[in-house]
Amino acid sequence: MNLVELQQMATAGEKIAMLTCYDATFAKLSEAAGVDILLVGDSLGMVLQGAENTLQVTMQDMVYHTKAVAAGTINCFIISDMPYGSYEHNEKQAYENALQLIDAGAHMVKLEGGGSMVNTVHYLVERGITVCAHLGFTPQSVQQLGGYRIQGKTDESARQILQDATAMSEAGVGFVLLEMVPASLAKQITENIKIPTIGIGAGVDCSGQVLVLQDLLGIYTGVAGKKPRDFKSPRFVRNFLKDSANNGTASIQAAVAAYVTAVKNKSFPTIEHSY
Ligand code: KIV
């Protein structure tokens, strides 16, 4: 699967199924279950390292996990997150770090932010690095955003996100990932830009969907010390392992395959998973 094939898929109206992945075993399993894109997300700071957020994740961590994922798949497209502090300072820094991820096996890098990142995106794209822009709720800015909050609720912030998505598309990114924005805004962006959108908490109208693997399996219950029963999953999460158990087919592979099917046939996400 390459970028052109994924973009053609979106143009033809087939939804793109993306899932986070951090190692070779899950890469192989996810590929067999039909996942199109594996995202080596810096969510690994939370789900693998047990941190409160993604801010402690390093380039070394991302290179290690990108290599592991690349070793487990032949056909999936791999996107790796540029961690906090690895691209914001200047364009050259971003390029050198992006190259490390590409050398480790990524086909594309993902970075967070809109207007302030346009020059960096230009710089990377001109040098042959493909980029995904992450807009809406951007986890690396969790402190500035005042916590895990839906973005783009006011007319002004919705306009800003639409403007950022357009600027990123014009700067040459391959995908725009939209996290925790109103479904109506995600629909408007998807209809207005020329490249596919991938949603998480962004409604059903994006060109594709992404979930964190541990959320899909219902096994992430917050940081150490937090009682699982006190942990509340975000609205956009669906536990596909529980659903496949209810269908009598409980297995991790069946759960991932059920996610892919639900994305492709548009039964996930629904209004209940959207804002
Ligand atoms: O790091 C990650 O897993 C992500 C997803 C939440 C989209 O960026």
C-alpha cells in the first residue's frame, strides 16, 4: 500500500482504516486483519510507558518502535509521529529527525500544529519527506489547551482549523488527521481539501479513521494507581474486543478485523462516538 493507492482509495469512497501499532507482532496481526495504515503514535508514552501524556517520548523511542513495526509488515503504510521537541525549533532539526524515522522504516511522518508548521512542512516535502498534519486536539499541546478538550467548537476556532487544514494541504501534506473536532467541521474540511482526512473523535465523514490499539481492545485504563473502574474512555472509543466476544469470536485478531470492517462499512464511528 502506498500513498497514491491510499489517496485513490479515498477518492473512490473507500474508507481508510488506520490503527496505532508499536511492535512487530501487532504489525503482522494488524496487516492480516486488513489494516491499511499503521501509526507508530507517540501515544506509546501513555499506553506503553505509563506516562500521563505524550510529552516524554523521545526520538530514540520513536526510532526503536518504528523499526519494530516495519519488521512486522510488508504491505501496510507506516506513519511515525515526530515526538515533542523534535521538529518545532527549526526546519533543519525537523528534517534530520524526520529522516531518522524514514530510515527506521516509516513511509510518512506526522507532526502536530497548523499555520506555524507550514514552512516546516514545505521544507520537508521539498526534500522528499511525506507528511501528515495533526490538527484539532493536538496531544503535545495538552497543557496549553487546558486538558483533553474538543477543539473547533466556536465559529472562530472552527474557521482557524479549516484554514490550517487548507494551508497544510497546500503545503503538500499527504493526509490531515483531525482529533476531537465536531463532526460537522470534519465533514466541511473533508469536502474542502484535496487530500484525505483521517478522524479520531471527528465523526463518520472523514476519509478514514484511526484508533489507539489499546483502546480498540479496551485494555487501557489510565496511569498506574488509577482504578480501572474510575477510568472513563473518551467518547470516540469503541471496545471491539468486547463486541467480538459478544459475537462469540473473541480474539485480538477478530477484534482488529471487526474494527476494519466497521470503518469500511461506515458502522464505526456513529453519532454516539462523535461530537
Ligand atoms: O499518537 C497517537 O496515537 C495519535 C493518535 C491519537 C491519532 O496521534
